[in-house]
Amino acid sequence: MIEIKHLQKSFGEKHVLKDVNLTIEKGKTTCILGGSGSGKSTLIKCLIGLLETTGGQILVDGRDITKIKSEMKLAAVRRRFGYLFQEGALFDSMTVGENVTFGLKYLTDVPEADYPKIIKEKLALVGLKEEVAKLNPSELSGGMKKRVSLARVLAVEPEVILYDEPTTGLDPIMSDIISDLIIDLKNKLGVTSVVITHDMHSAFKIADKIAFLYEGNMLLQGTPDEFRKTDNPYVKQFVAGSSKGPIQMKLMKE
Ligand SMILES: Nc1ncnc2c1ncn2[C@@H]1O[C@H](COP(=O)(O)OP(=O)(O)OP(=O)(O)O)[C@@H](O)[C@H]1O
Ligand SMILES: [Mg+2]
């Protein structure tokens, strides 16, 4: 569905993405792994057109979206993508229900009379009861906030969901519940998922394909099994979470 070819993105002299190649298949879950500052969020932002690329192509259904100049046409592509922010980014001044329908109000012409039905349906998809709609985000736990954010993404019925670190900051059990939810949504709705994560346990569980971003290139792409068995010393170190190996973290600002 999405083909990223020789993608480059620089910020001035800083070449964050040098030659990124990745195929994202329809209805599958692709996990993107990589160290802090390796450019994972930059890649996702290029995908939804929030950042202008400096080279290469991003083909969505065969069409290069990096060449689209018209705001209206770009907005039409963006509508097909749902973006789950790392922080959840719920609006504290609105109820859960208002948060869930926020995108509907601004992006669609769905009549307001349909909102209660949609709120109920989307909350059910993420395993929450209808009563939660009346609460304020401040009354929710971290795991519930993630679910509500996901319900808000689902409300606009995207074809592709981009998750930026969906399990970060959650306890291991809640992380696993969120992983199950990602699998469940794939099976129920057939959505295409792209998941940025540091959580190896989650990646191995949910991914059809894993891609490892390192120094501006996709160092390895493959099935979870291929990742477990790889001889690549960089990937092995990352998967093991070890400070010993070829990857040297840059602790000082270059
Ligand atoms: N708008 C920007 N202007 C300049 N440099 C930027 C900008 N956005 C990102 N960068 C730089 O690009 C690099 C990659 O950042 P990015 O946020 O994509 O990393 P990441 O892999 O998502 O990291 P993390 O795992 O910590 O979220 C960093 O060195 C960052 O400083
Ligand atoms: Mg990031």
C-alpha cells in the first residue's frame, strides 16, 4: 500500500534519513524500531506530509505524495491516515466523548445527531464502556487515556493507523493489553498499522514485519522470526537491550 523509496530528510546539514526503503503492506502491522534520535518520528511525519522530504519517494497506492503541491489534495491523503500521538494529546477541557468526536467535527460532515452512537461504538472497540464518555481526561489512568486517544483516531475511520510509541509509560500488563488491542483492530477492521516502538516484547507480538532504522538507513527488514535469528550485531545488541556492542550511544550533542 505504501512504498518508501530512497527517502531522504535533512535538517540543514543534519542528514537524519539518508536512504530509507520500506514497503508497508495493506492490512498488515509494520513495526519500526530504532534508537532515540534515529529519526523514527521524522519518518512518520514525512509519511503524513507534516514534514517536507529532501529526496526520494513515498508512494501511496502508486502515487508519490512528496510531489503533491495542492493543500487540498494533501489533506485528502492525510484523511486516510490516523496518527496516535505518543502523549495521547487529549484535550483536558473536553469530556472523553467530545475528544472522541473532535476529528469528526472538523474533518467530516457527519451529523451531530450521530455522535452518541459513534462514541459508544468506538469506545467499545477499545474496550471501554459508554459511561466513560462523560468523564474528563484527568479522571483516567494512563492506559485508559491511550484507549480514548485510539478511539478518537478510529472515529474518522482511517485506513492506516500510525502509532508513535503506544506502550511507552505503561506497566507490562497494560502494555500487553494495548498490544492485543492493536492486533484486534487489525483483525476486526483490516487496518494497516505502522507502529514505532522501543518495546521489543510488543514488537515481536504484534508485527508482521519489523524494520530497524539506524544511522539514516533501514538496516534490516524482516519477520519477527528473522529478527530473533539475525546475526547482524547492531540488531542483536538492540534486541538484547545491551550497552555492549557496536552501537555507541551519542551522549553528547554533536
Ligand atoms: N524540526 C526539526 N529541526 C531540526 N532537527 C530536527 C527536527 N526534528 C527532528 N530533528 C532531529 O532529527 C533527529 C531525529 O529525531 P526524531 O524525533 O525523528 O527521532 P526519534 O527516532 O523519533 O527519537 P525518539 O525515540 O527519542 O522519539 C534528531 O537528532 C532531532 O534532533
Ligand atoms: Mg520519536
